[in-house]
Amino acid sequence: MRHNKVIVALDSSNLVKTLELVKKLKKEVYAFKIGYEFFLNFGIKGYNDVKKICPNIFLDLKLHDIPNTVNKGMRAIKNLSPLLTTIHISGGGEMMKASILKNSKTKVLGVSVLTSLDNKEAKKYYNENSIEIIVKKFVKEAKKYNLDGVVCSPQEIKHIRKLVGKKFLIVTPGIRIKINRNSDDQKRVLSPNDAINLGANYLVIGRPITKSKNPLKEIDIINKSLI
């Protein structure tokens, strides 16, 4: 069984319930993801409250700005010591270079194309019909500028793994235990086991766990499915 592949997304406006969830799940997951909703509600204090319970944190703020601003942002993030953090690959080569800091233990992941977009949206905003083609281009640039890995939908994992080899990290949102594309805001989704088999290193899962009546049981089902 392949344990500790799940990163639980803490998208919440209730700090007490979130900390209770972290306490319950900390031994069953790889890390906890802190994104906009949590960070803007609870800030560095909330971040540190989670870190005291579980030091493995993925700080997902998706920096996207001019190189100097991103560099300063990354210096601030370095002081928080998350395991992982994110920038947008579409910010360009100079921005990616500026995000890499000497002696930082935080791994930098490049966000390719958001899992909420489909090919129709890709054509509108990227002038390209195929998300796969866009992601491949972005991933090549991420590796060129020495990022540690990428965030992509599970449907691009297979193609990316061929491009980047085994050491490059692939972190995958859009993971669903029960897939219902008609009622989901994420369009490019896959099951946990399928994503791992295709080559993902870690799976970001939020609502299927955090909204469950029994989150511990849900994570146990997911972990047991990774065979």
C-alpha cells in the first residue's frame, strides 16, 4: 500500500473545526494545503496554529507578478518553511528564476492550467484548442527554469511524466472518489488510484474529505485504494 500520498486542502472559514480536522488526520496524510481562503481568513497565526499540529504544509498562494515582487514574496514564504509552495508558470521565465532562492528547503511548484478550465476556455484565453499542448509547453519551461515540480490535472500526468522523468514532482488536484462531471467545478478529474498509477507524486483532495461526515474513514478508504 502506498501511504502518505494525500494532501488535504484546508479551504475553510472556521479555524476551530479546521484545527480539529488536522488533529484527526495528521497521521494519515502527507501534508495539509493552505490556500487563499484559509490564509486570508487566519493569516500567519492560523498558519502557525496548523504547523504546531502538523509541520507538513503546502502553502498554495500561486504567486503571479513581476519578478521582483515574486522574489520578495518567496523570501517571506521561506521564513514560514512550508514543504511546498506555488507560482504560476505563465508569469514567465524571469519570474520563475526570481522564485528560486538559495538555501531554501521549500520546493517550488509551477501551476500549469487550472483544473476548472476545459478546452473551450483554453481556446478563449490561451488561443490553443488543446490543454494538453499548453500544459506540455508550460512544463518544459518549468523544468528549464529549475522549478521542483508542477501542479496539473490528473489527465495530464501521463504526458508530463514522459517529459520530465522520475525526479520532477507532480502534484495533482482534481481528485474525486466519485466522479460526477455535471455537478463539479473542476472539469479534468480522476480517481486517486488512477492518478497515482499514471505517475502523480501527491494528490490534493479537499471537499471529498473535509465535507465528509467521517473524514478519517474517507481518508482511510482513499489510502487503501492506493494499491
